[in-house]
Amino acid sequence: MESRSFASLRTTDAAHDTITLRSRRLTAGFLTSDYEFELPQELIAQTPLARRDASRLMVLDRAAGTIAHRVFADLPSLLNAGDLLVVNRSRVVKARLLGTRVGSGAPAEIFLLVPLGDGRYEALVSPGGKLKPGRVVEVTPGFTAEVLSVTERRTRIVQLRADVDIERAIDEHGHIPLPPYIARGDDAADVDRYQTVYAREAGSVAAPTAGLHFTPELLGAIDARGVNRADVVLHVGAGTFKPVAVEDPAEHVMHEERFTVPDETASAWVATRSAGQRVWAVGTTTVRTLESAFADGTITAGAGETSIFIRPPRGLRAVDAMITNFHLPRSTLMMLVASFAGYELTMRAYAEAIAHRYRFYSYGDAMVIL
């Protein structure tokens, strides 16, 4: 929204663009610092609840500007027959490979990012100063990772070698890549709980966490209401945790992520909108996928890479309601929420979540935006 003093000026086109940008920067929600908030450490969920759907659910009504408090098991009552629920079926890979450096025996970590084919991966490594091209890390006897080269963005290209199939070796010896704000190592429970019940296609290094609240029984209850379901794939990259370090979000460089919109999902989207029903996106990854595939008033099936950065003043065009968790301050994901719910309502919701002791981040509680 332009401020009154700037909007009233008569300008040339070029000057108008400059003034519009300046006026937006004077409006709350357009600067990175607008998304700063203090979160008590104890509200960062370190473990999942006993039941996925027992998490709390904050319900934001954009039209009324209201906030209500429910539990996630109540979700079916918010959906109408004919609505379309779109989920991200990407599966988390055990991307953390812990081992020792061949020669010194010192500890090392290889964090797999993107498969490149033939056992090669782009990866983060630690310690970066020691793992130069030619160095080899032994994950376990018969399973090694050799550093081949350093990329322009200081990641590494590594060659995995194993006595068994590479994907099997990763699954048997890798670790679940829990987010950095979970202050513990992964355990057996995380293998199941840091994965959605509908995950199928391996490729993410972080869970699409809004989907972690669903159970087979809850999905069955949603189906019973006559709600349609479809899926997309967006493989979540490590950049999802990268904070926005610049004050002007327009200067932030987004990471690229691979996505797929199947033909049947595009058809279901068109049918839903044509019938005047709502498209629900489960999570910011699903929102980013649908918005990336949206052009000329419709969704197009296909696959590609996206670095879309959704933030105010842009709204959402392909989504009518969304489910999401509570995100890190100064994050691109929090800005995405504000672009849909509105900045003021978003910040009020976060303040209320803290006041009501909601659990935050990956294993935390959820929000619905109507």
C-alpha cells in the first residue's frame, strides 16, 4: 500500500516507480526487520507430540481479521465438500553422513544436497577447511565419500562409493537431517516422525513440516467429507533455514528447489476453481510449487526448478487457504505467510501464539489461514 503523501504526487513513470518503492519501504511488512520477534527458547519444539494430530491449530480468518484456537484434529470441519487439498509428497533423505577422514581418523560430516547421478552429489562438508578435493571420508567400512571439487558457492561435489546400492547405503548409514534449532541428535523415532505419512518421492533434506500433523485416520475423515486430494513434489533444500540477512528482502538470493506438478493435479486445480471451490495448500512448499506453476490464470503441469520468493505486497494467486507451521523470525517463509494473511494479522497471530504458549517450528503447532 502506498502512503498518502506519495500516492498523491503526479510523476513521470520512472519517478513513480522510485516513489512507489520508497513508499512501500515506509510501510510495515516490507523490511526484513519487520519480521523480528523474540521467542522464548522453551517454545521451540524439540520432540514431536505423542499423536501427530494432537497439535494445536490456530485459525486465521483474513476477511474477518479474527484468530481462533483449535486442535489439528478439528481440521476436517474447516474443509467443504468439493475443496481441493494439495500436499507435497516429497520424502526426506537421510542426508547427514557422519564418518572419519581417511588418513587422520578425525571426524567429518557430508551433508548431501542434490543428487547429480552416478553416485555424485552436491554437498555441504565439515570441516570445510580440511575437506579439499582428493580427501576421502569413510562413513563405514565399504562406504566412502571422496571430495571431487569445490563449487562457486563453496559447496562440494562428492563421489559416493559403496559395496551395496548407493541409495541403500545412504538409507542404512545416513542420519535424519534435523533442523539446527533442534538441539539433539536424531533418534529412531525421527525416522518416522520427521516424515509425512504420505511421503513417497525421496529428495528433501528438510521435511515439509505442515504435513507432519496428518494421520491416515485424519486423511480418511477429510476424504469422507467429499474433499478432493492431489499432490505435488518440491524437494526442500537446506536453504530453507537461511535467514534473510539484508534489510531489503529484494536483495536476498533465494535457493533453487526442484518441483513437479503432475497432470492430474493441474486438472484437479482447474476443476476446483471452475466449480467455485477452494484450493488448500498444505505448507509453504506446496504454495511455492503452485505459485511457480501458475500463469495466465491457470496451473500448468510440468517439472522444473523454482527460486520464487513470495513476500508483500504480492498475494497468492493459485491458493485460497493454506496450512503452515510457525516459522523463524526474518525468514522467507514468514514473509510468505504475511503475503497471504497480511502483515498485521500475521504479526498479531505470532504474538498471540507466544502468549498462548504454542510450540514453534518443525515439530511445533500449526496455523490455518482462510
